[in-house]
Amino acid sequence: MKRIIESEELSGFDAMLGETITLFCMNYIYTGKLIGVNGTHLELDKAKIVYQTGNFTSDEWKDAQPLPINPWRVQIGAVESWGILK
């Protein structure tokens, strides 16, 4: 899909800086506050790995475990889809 974007408008991950996002990756689901973006990686603050989602309309994940390192980095190439869920 192509669309026209004004040069000053942020798009993609840049537009989500500061938001708590969820990343569906090849093997895992990660969630956390997006605090950094570069050409290859995303940095999440207070990241969690989601082992069981539960109902997507629920306010909480059924099983989300905090990751021990802060910030947590995820390769952009591993991300299949993303958005703001919880």
C-alpha cells in the first residue's frame, strides 16, 4: 500500500515513541514502552514477554513475564505485526 506522507510527519515506529506497544514476532510476543528506534532494533522499557494472551478484549495479559534486562531490544526484522493493545 502506498500513501503520501508529509516530510515532517512521523510514521511507523517513530510515531509510536513513548507509547506502550505490543510486538508479535516470529516466536514470541513482547510488550513494553517504546523508547528507542534505529534501522535494526527497537528498545522497550519495562518489557515483558507474553506467554499466554488470554482474551484480547481483556485489560491484562493472562501470562506476561517481565524481562530481566532494561531496556530490552528486539530486531525489527523479527517483527511480524505490532500495535497498541494493552
